Amino acid sequence: MIGAASACHWGDTQDIVIVVGGSAGIGLAASLKKRQPNLQIAIIEPNDKHYYQPSWTLVGAGEFELQDSVRDMASVMPAGVTWIRAAVTGFDPENKKVTIDKGNPISYQNLVVAPGLKLNWQAIPGLDETLGKNGVTSNYRFDLAPYTWELVRQMKFGTAIFTQPAMPIKCAGAPQKAMYLSCSEWEQRGVLKNISVNFHNAGAVLFSVADFVSPLMNYIKRYNAHLHFTSTLVAVDGPAKKA
């Protein structure tokens, strides 16, 4: 198991510095180390837990255990890679340095910035305070994916709304996957015919890659899902169950 290096007295220039230790950063570091073991690579990551977020879609469908999606950060660090447990506070590209919240700046020859996206629940009035209750959920959060599965299992009739906001978002296919997996469960239980499935997409097409549209439309028709394009969720009233 790899422990975090002290960030307070960091002097060596790294061949590669990666910000941060998500799946992209960890995967890149492992790939580079495998091809060139002598590289000095440091990953700057403040958190002690690593979450495999793509699995949360499957958690929301009852096909994956939530606890299997999280591991200690130290356990997923590739061998020979230095983990600097700190948060990045700024970049100094002219001097090839990254500033951090704990200790001296870190020097590099090459820099990879892969911090991902920060979720902004507050951008939609009423959403943040009703997440995890009143039938409102999201597979984009660790603690909410199990609630998605709870809602899917409990639903026998009514209206189900799946929304996809405008880019940039994490994994543009995730909202659709949630819909298809939910519909599959309802179909197997024989209740799909009692549920009005609605997919509201801020975009103008079902999927941006044209070759995918036709096979996806087969499932849209199979599940009798209603498509709403250029439709953006702008507010949620949880207690009234209105979007």
C-alpha cells in the first residue's frame, strides 16, 4: 500500500505531475509507468478515497454494490508513483510549477490537468434541498445512486422523468443509461405499460454520435419513451413532485 508523500518539503522536479487522482489521472499514471518505469510521476490529490463513478449507474440499477465503487486512494496508486496529498491552488506555467495548499510549489517537466467537473446542484432552484427524497435522485452522486434503485424498485405506475442538462456534464450517456436500465427493470416486472417514461434532453438530438442514434431509438420505441429535445430542467418543487 502506498502512503501519501509529505508535500511540505518537496524539492525534486517531477518528469510528470498529474492533477488529480481520479480514474483519468490514475489510469494515465499506470499506463505511463508500464511503458517507461523510470519516469518520476507525482499525483496531487487531497482526498483519501477513490470513487469509480461510472459504476454508480449500475448501482442505480441494482446491478452493482455501492461499497465496491470506493477504495482507499493509497490502494489504487500505481507502484512507483508518488502521491502528494494536497490540493492545487494555482499554476505557474512559465516556471513549470504547481502551487498547493500544503507546502512548497511542485516543479515539473510535463503537466497533466485532469480534475474532472464540479457538480453544481444549486444551479437549478429547488434541486439541492430535495435530492434524496420526494422521488428526486441522481446517479452522479455516491450517496444518491442507491436511492435511484429504491425508486425504480418501488415504482409500479405514474410518470418517470429523466433529464440531461447542457454540456459540459460528466458522461453524457449516463442519463440515458439510467432510463434504459430502469425501463428494463419495469419491463421485466410487467409494470412498464403503467409508467409514462419521459426523457428531457437539453440538446437537439438523442446522441451526438450519429451512428449510435439508430440502435438507441430501437430502445426508445421498445420502452415507449417520450423524447423532449431542447428541454432544460430549470426548477424543481420536491414536495409537490413537479419539475
